[in-house]
Amino acid sequence: MKRFIFSLLIAVSIFGCAVSNRQVPYYPLPDREGFVQEGMASWYGKGFHRNKTANGEIFNMYDKTAAHKTLPFGTYLKVENLSNLRQVVVRINDRGPFVKGRIIDLSYGAAREIGLIGPGVTRVRLVALSREVDKIESGKDSRPLVRARDFKKGRFAIQVGAFEIEDNAKRLVRRLRVIFDNVTLTTYKPDTGKSVYQVRVSASKDLTEAGQIVKKLEYLGFSDPFIVAL
């Protein structure tokens, strides 16, 4: 125990406050059906059209899909635009958004449905649906719904920082490896065309365990680490 505390004190002195401000808060997920989340939504389209999503599908900007950081692929959400009360049902098939303060990225087709294209960013409420998909809407997709009670198991990493300069990301990777065995550097390329270098730690199989690592990182001086499902 003394050795652990000593290591933490060393880490605090090493890291200080050298944290990227490009972060997204961590939102705990519930143990049962009824997942609800409020925050800012954005959208993506042409720059990713016909590219592979995180679950291996080919992204179609006109479909009603979305990117979320932790919800399982296949989860259906009702997304309500709180500025005009328009709603759309989307299926999670991608990961993101990786911008501070945003909780979901909608496809162009879904964003158009709720009047998000013009503003670009708006506040929304997400609700995980617990009914069969073919009872929610008369679309062709009848795959079974992933329920909120299943959210705690999977593969999770914690994003610590995101940088536009690769050398800054590599510098953080070297420092984190003083404390963590599993540290990775991934590249994300948003619609802007500029690469963003993401630094992540851990490879947890349980959301509770991942949450404990988030607390440890916060103790070390990182203000906004957040969990990402792999």
C-alpha cells in the first residue's frame, strides 16, 4: 500500500496539470433499462460517407445512425432536440464524438430529421429504447434491441488526452507508461481533415473497473478523462 501511494505521489509530480483540454466528461451508465442522458449533439456526413464505421459497417450519411462513446453497437436511442422537441430514432454503429462537451454524433440523415443541420450543435436528450424496433417504427431493420442492462460488460479504454500535434501525444504516452501497462495512441480524422491523436489507457472488460481507473486519473490531476467502448 505504501508503495502504491508513493507511486501516485511521483505520478502527480510528473504529470502536474499537463492535460489536454479537448475532453468529454464521463457519464456512468445504469444497471437496468432506462438509460437517459442529456448533453450536446453534433452531426457528421460527407467526409465519412462510404467509409467504415467502428463496428465495421459502411457509413451511409442518409441512414439514421449515430456515434456514441460507450453504448453497445446495435443500441437504439430516441434522440430529442430540446430546442424544438423534434425526435428521431437512431441505431449506434460508430464511436465518438471526441470533442469536449458533446455526447453523440448523428448521421446527416438523423440530424436533418430533428433540425440539427443548420445549427450544427444543439442540446438533446437520449433515451435507450426497450421495445422491439419494428414496433417503434415501420423501417426494414428488425434486429433485436440491445438493452441498457447489458451496458456494463464489453471492452473499455479511458481517453486521457487528444492532440493535433503528434509529438505532444507521444510525450503524454511516455509519461503515462510510468504508471499504466496498457497505453495506446490512436488517430482520429474528423470532417475538418485534421488528424487528432488520442491517448488512451487500460483495456477493461467491466465498466465499473473502467470507472475506477477514471477516478485514479482524476486523482493524478487529469480533469476530464472519459470512457470509450472499443
